[in-house]
Amino acid sequence: RRQRTRPLILILDISGSMSDYSRNLLQFAHSTSRAAGRVEVFCFGTRLTRVTRSLAAPDADEALAQAALEVVDWDGGTRIGESLKTFLDEHGHGGLARGALVLICSDGLEVGDPDLLAEQMARLSRLAYRVVWLNPLQEDPAYEPLARGMKAALPHVDLFASGHSLASLEELGEALQSL
């Protein structure tokens, strides 16, 4: 039986509260999509945008600039639940998320309904092989996931880690190999 690599789906928060990390996350997404086989990349703030094709450009700066042109809600608010619902309705149940490793990068500062987020995370966890949540605020030893978005999402997350720097994202790659 032939073994296939699981698809990797990156869902990146590019809202205002994540502005210090957005460029690093897109660089990570670009290098990951260039190195791995089946990678899909989505960005969200108040709405979901698929940027997989933009990040396919060989030059990182060109890819990031193209992705920035596609994402119209850069540095805006955060509607994680609505964005995940859009992802699942339009892409997830069609097979994209089925059996995939889904990596969500967000601080969890949801301005929408946390019950919607919990419902969508439950849907996602039933479809995906594993759900990993990176929260750059977790680099602070005093951090506790008290934001209502994080509270709603955590019961459905298989791995909760930091994503505050490129080095932490590289460490994540090693941890993902053991999942």
C-alpha cells in the first residue's frame, strides 16, 4: 500500500492584533508550500481569503506582495468562527480538510460569537486528522488562554503551541512529525 503525505492546511490570522506576526506567518506559509507537496493557505481577518496560488511564486517577496493584494481585510477585526464556517462550507466538507493536518495561527481574540467558533472547531476536528493552534501570545510564561475565542477553540485542538517567531515555527515542524 502506497503511503501519501497528509495535506496541510494553514489558516492564518492577519487581523490587526496579529500584525506583528503576519509577515512571518506568510513567510512560513510560502516556504512550507514550496517544500511540501499538498499545502493550502488561507488568511482571515473579518473574512476568509484563499492565497495558495499567490504563495506559489518562487520569489518570497513577490509571493507576499501578491497575497497582500488579494487579502482586503488586512489589519482589520477578527471573526474566527465566521471564517472557519466559510472554510468548512466552501472547502472543508468538499474534501480539502478530510484527513488533513490543519494549522490555525491566531491569538484567539474573537470579536464574533464564541459559540459559533466552538461549533466550527468541533466540525473541523471531526474532519481533520489533527488540528494545531499556534498562538504567539503563548511565548509569555504568564500567558493564560482566557480570551473567549481561545476558550471556545481549545477543547477541539490537538496541539496548542506558540508561533511567535520563525524559530518557534521551525520547532513546530519537528513536533508535527510526531503527530
